[in-house]
Amino acid sequence: MSTASPTPPKAERGVLTKKGLQADHPTWCPGCGDFAVLAAYYKTLEKLDLPQQNIVTLAGIGCSSRFPYFVNTHGGHFIHGRSLPFASGVSLGRDDLHVFVFGGDGDGFSIGGNHLDHAGRKNFRMTYVIMDNFVYGLTKKQTSPTSPQGFKSKTDPWGVFDRPTNPMRKLLSSGATFVARTHATQIKHMMEMYERAAKHDGFSVIEVLSECVEFNKGAFDAGNPRKGGAFEIIDEAVHDVTDMAAALALAEEPWPGKFGVYYQSVEPTKNKLESDLVQATREKVGHRSDKELLSKTFASMR
Amino acid sequence: MPQDTVNPIPAREELIRDAVIRLAGNSQDGIQSIGGFLARLAGRSAQEVMTYMTIPATISGGPSIFQVRMGTGEVLSAGDEADFLLAFYQHSYDNHIGFLKEGGVLLYDSDHVKPEDSEHRFVLVGVPISALTVEALGGSSREKGKNLFALGLLARIFKLDVAKLRAIFKERFGGKSEDVLRNVNLAFDAGFSYPIDNVLDRYFSFQAEEQGDGPQQVTMDGNTALTLGLIAGGVRHGAGYPITPWSTIMEMLRQQLPQYGGVFVQAEDELAAVSMAIGFSYAGRLAVTGSSGPGISLKMEALGWATMAEIPLVVVNIQRGGPSTGLPTNVEQSDLLQAIHGSHGDCPRVVLAAENVEDCFYIAREACELARKYSVPVFVLSDMSLASRIEAFDEPDLDTLMVEPTLDTEDRPENFKPYDLERITRHAPPGSWVEGGVFPQVTGLEHDESGHPSANPQMHAKMMKKRRAKIQQIAAELPASQVFGDTEGEVLVVGWGSTWGPIRETVIRERDRGRKIGHLQIRYINPLPNDLEGIFARFDKVLVVEMNDEGLYGYGQLAMLLRARYCNPAIRSLNKTDGLTFKIKEIMQGIEAISPFPTATL
């Protein structure tokens, strides 16, 4: 998201409130982890207090990707797996916007897996939240790329054979410059991760373990102290977030692993590099008008 | 340095209207450069020019040709047969001698080519091009430069304007080291001063054309013209993925747009490219994406979203031979139905087709205008032949044509609805404040007027109508269709896209011999203009000429559409899929087949 550009004065538009941010009532099943993800997003936006008209909430396809309808900001519900390139266009086209993308594990790690690699590598300025539930919920319980081996789904009734994607390893190898992990039952931690991601100048991505109570109940209990699990937070006094090798080592820890910021680095964003190129090029052509520039091109073809 | 004018010599001088010159060699010989120089020269000499190029699908090397037709008067096609063949190698001779017309001139590199002894149909002119080039450049150049030697020969034979050619060399090579420009001139001079009159008893001159007061001519290929049309139309953003023959457009946009304050992204794949372009457009920056063949297929899902969400977008398809990977470097017009119907669901959008290189500029610009005005994806269809063909045309008047892009983030009123049923959608891009503080959603789900999902059957029907009706409104606003030649009579030849030139030339020839024939080139494929039915009714036969397959039912893609719409049995189809552009005689035969010449002797 943008921290580089000035945003219009917001005083006249009022202060962001949860009420002002709510739109349609969510259609998720009662008890779905996604409610908490949404609530934490409202709270984070309230805290950041950005100009409301400059916030964009985007998504692909899946249960979680219904997200934009429940948020009163400019929003877009795109096609399956392509929310990142869509959001990249929005971000690169408009430096004044704050772009947030929400989606599930199917969107992010399966059909859109390639886009994750390239959005990370190109370091577009935006925040991407992957609501990972280890199952395809909207289509009613098929195997997802993060479904653990042995998980019984409608497409693997005898238990999943395929090895699951390791989300954190995948996110780290994408080149994303901010990679974090959190749990939908841990609102405070989730908000902290959102806020840090939103303030990161570059491609920030968060995996949120968000339970599907309908098709994968109890999947994340091991990370939830209230269910007898352990929510172990990364101690950044010990873990250097700029150390990729250390981050990769965290990614290899046994389930349920640790939560918090795995990796953060400062790299120039695609937004900045392109905008610098524009400035330099405009300078070089003497800030001529578009018509003068095109006339010159035609003249060279006489 | 030899004199730049030809000395008075006894050789005969022949005045010609135009000449088709085919240059045949290998792709690394720089024959495209000679072609380019000749085209530019023609453009600066008030001559018409059209080029035709084949490039091998191999990475580097392999036989390649460049054909230039230049002359006075309108040059409409690259020519059915060549007046001149310049053959650098034996394979060039073997493969292309059949294309040389009887009495034509074969100019060949006698170091590499040995014509058949019994060959008396042509004027044979052998010049040791390779050896003389090496000699002229000091022996270390390994035949590099023989293209310029050959250009020198042609300059002599056709009495070309050498001063203008030298100016073009200077523009092209002047930025490099002095040695390069000197070698270029040395090789050219060696060819120009070769005593060609010892072996050729004629020189040729193009008939003088009155230099009008019209605008300056510019010379470029179709992909360049299309790119400049997009810029003139206000496109400053886009995304693409490399594929032949679309790539040169994305390369040029990538290089050009930063100076206009824009950006073009090379995306990781076609799906990302179209999605990113849609993202730009949603953010209020009218964007372009494009591709060829397989790449367009990959974009189809996202394009359906753009229709559903009513996002303006320009989509360029430089068609090539299909299906699948098909013939990547050959021409075909087989993506018309895909452009119209290629996404799932009832998914109306606009499809335009460029007639020639000049039209690539105008149609791209018009596509931007329609996309913006109707908030809809607009396809621009071009093809392999237009992409690389060089033509000269009048420089466009940017004072009237240039569209400066604007970003509309003005406040919207409280009752703002992105999908208002009573008007054409005009989105409020992010950054726009909406009075009352309820912000719009854009979505690929069927939705109500505010953009929120709605599975209400009546709403689906209403929204379907909304998306359809705006396309129908475009049809009502199209300019009247222009029929060339006879407006009633025996045959109306109908085409779309790059068949414009060969059809026009055919119709001129047919009318010259007394037939009542008209030509209609359809630029607006979807929606079709509303006046076609009446035009068709005034002809005994309507022949639709297309470079695509006749299909299961004997009709090409446009012919099928026209028959379906007008139920007119006079509509017939002439198709071919040999990967080459139409020859005049092929179209004449097609006309003859459905409407024999009255005297019965052709």
C-alpha cells in the first residue's frame, strides 16, 4: 500500500468507523473464521484512518473472496486466481490508492500460484491476505493445495495423497518483501500483522489460518490456546526478520509452527521504479505535451 | 564517391507505373532493411508503397523474403507476381523464380546462384554481388553489406533519388560509429557504380506524380501504426506477454509510454496481462492488452469479466494461423468468431477490424473512444500481414485526433449507482468520493444496480439487456457503410481486415473490363452496421472473401454471421487457408465461380 504519495485531506470526510465500513451482512456460515478476519480489517482501517475513498478492497473467487461486498470501500470481486494481477494494475495505475486483496488458499496457492510468485518478485505496493482453511469450502469440500495428507475430502475420500504446499516457504520464495502468519482466533495479533503489513512499502502478504467450521472443523485447534493448542509468537529479539535463511527455517518447523513476521526487507517497489522511470523520461523529453511527443514520433517516420 | 545522378547513356528508359520487387535471401542478410529503405524512400517521394514480408519461424536464419511494390497511383496489394526478383542464393532462385512474371528481370548474385541454362523467359542479370561487396569493404566483412550493394544496383536500375537515400542512411546509421555509415555508403556506391548497362539494356522510371498540397506522408508497419493509434486515443497503461506477431506492439508501448507518464507491464502470463490491464482500467486508466492466437484464448475468462463488470478495455489481436500454435508467422483471419463470442455466457463486446496499415492507426484510436464511451471491452483485429507490412500514408492530423487521457475522480452524487439501468455505465474509479458514503462494487457476479450480487432472475434479464442494448446503440451511431465502385449490380465483394487491398484492386480491374461490381469492407464487425441488408439487396451475389476455413457448412466466419443475420441466400463465401494473402487472380476466380463473366471468355 501507498505510503509514498500524499493523500487528499480527509478531515472533511469524517473519521472512519466500523459502522461506516460495514456493507452487506456477510454470507459466511456461522462460526466461520472469516468473520474475525473481517472484523480485524475494520479495526485496522479505523486505526490507520486512511481516506475512505482511497481504500480499495479486492478479491478473487472463493468463500473468503466475498470479502469486498462486506466492506464499504471501493471494491472489486474479480475472477478465480487473478486477483493479484488485477490488484497490481490498480496499484500501479494509481499511487494514491491503498490496495488490499483478500482470498483463500485455492485462489492464492493453486489457480493463482504463479501470480503470487510474480507479484512478490515485482514487489507491487499492496497488502494480500490469504485466508487459509486447507479446504475448498465454496464448492463444498474438495482437496485444497494446503490440505494435509490423509485429509478426507470429496475428491480424496480415502485421504489426500499429494503433499501439501508449505505456505510460508512458498510466500518467502516468491520474493514478497513482507511475509507474516497469524491465526483468525487471535484478533490482537491479526490486527498487529495487518497494521504492519499495511504500513510496509511493498508487497506484503499474510497467511491467516481461518477455520472452515463446515468442512474442516478443528483444523487449527493446535494453534489456538483456547482449544488446548499453543499460539507461539516469533520473538523478534531472537529472530532477525531480514534474515531469509532464518525465515525459511521457521517455515520448516513442525505444525502448528510459529506466528508473526517471518520476513521483512526494504526493496524498491515496482511502483517506485516505474514512477522514477517516468520522471526521468519526462525530464529527458523536456516535459513536452503528449501531442508534441506523438508529433515528433510521426515526424521521424516521414 | 560516384556521382549521384545517372550519366546519359544509350540504354532505353522505360516509364512505369509501379514495380513489384521481391528480394529473396536469408533472414540475416538484411533484406528487410533494403525493403525498409525503399519503403521510406517511396514515402518521401509521393509514391505509394506496400511491402510484404515473410520471416521464418526459426529463431535465426532461414530463407526470408521482402517484397516491395512501389509506384505512382494507389498501391493496393503487394502484387500477384514480381517484375523483379533479386536472388541472393540458389534456394532463393529455386523457390521464387515461379513468382517472377514472364519478361521480368532476374537479378542474381552470380557468386551463389546459377540459373538454369534453358531459362529464356526472363531477363537474366548476374552480378557477383558477394565478391564485389567484399572487395568494396576491404575484404574483411564476410559479405556483410551485400544488401546495400544490391540496393545500389536497384537505385541505378530504377533511377531512385540517391540524395534522399543517403539522408535515410544517415538517419539510420548516423548515430553509430562513423565507420558504420562509411561502410554503408561504400557498399551502396559499389552497387550503384556497377556497370549494369553492360547486362541490362533498360532503366526504369516511375511516372511523375503531381505532388499535391496534402499532408506529409509517413511510412511505417501496421503494428507501429496501431501502437501510435492507441497513444493518440489516450491509452497510457497496459500489460502483455510476448508472442508473435503481437510482441512488437508491447515492445513499443513499453518504450514509449514512460515519456507520456504511463507504464506498460510485461506480465508473467496472458491471464495476468489481461487482468492487470483490467486493473488499470478499473482504476480509471484506460488500458490495453493484446496478443495473438493462443494468448487471446487464455484471456477469454477475464474478458468475460470485463463485459460483466462493464470495464472499458482495448484488446488487440494480431491474428496468425491457427488453431493452437498453428502457423505462428503466417497470416489468417480465423479469430473473428472468437473475438465476438469467445468468452462463456452471453457476453457482448465490440469488435473492429483494421483494413490496412493506415487504418491500424485510426481503428486503434476509435477503439479507445468506444471503450471509454460505452464502458466495454473493444477488440481490435489486425493480422500477421498488416503487422509487418510497411505502407506510406498521409500523416494524421493530431490537432483533431489527439485525445488526452483524463482521470475522473470527481465526487459522485448520493444516488450514484455503477450499474444504473437507465443509463450507460460510467464507473466511479477508486478515489472518487460518493455522497452519503456508500461506495460501489464491481463484480463478475450478476449484480444489482449498486454492484451487489443478485441472483434475481428478473434482474439478470434486465442487466443482460443493459449490456446488450449499449452495443446495439453503437450500431445505431455508426457512420453509413461506404460501397466502392458500383452500388448495385452483379457482385458485391465483402471483406474485413487486411483483405481490403487485394479486394479493392480486384474490383477496379473487374470494373475496368465492364463488370458491375462493388466493394464493401466491414470495419465494424460487432455490432454490424444497420445498413448492410439494403446494400446486399442491390446485388445479385454477395461474395464474402476471408482468409479462414470454409467450415463445416461451406461458409467462412463472417459469411456465416452475415447469412445468419440476413437470411440472404445470395451471400457466398470465398475462403483460403494457405497462410498467404489473397492474390488478385484468386479473387477474380472466386467472382467468376459464382457469377461468370457474361461473354463467357475470361
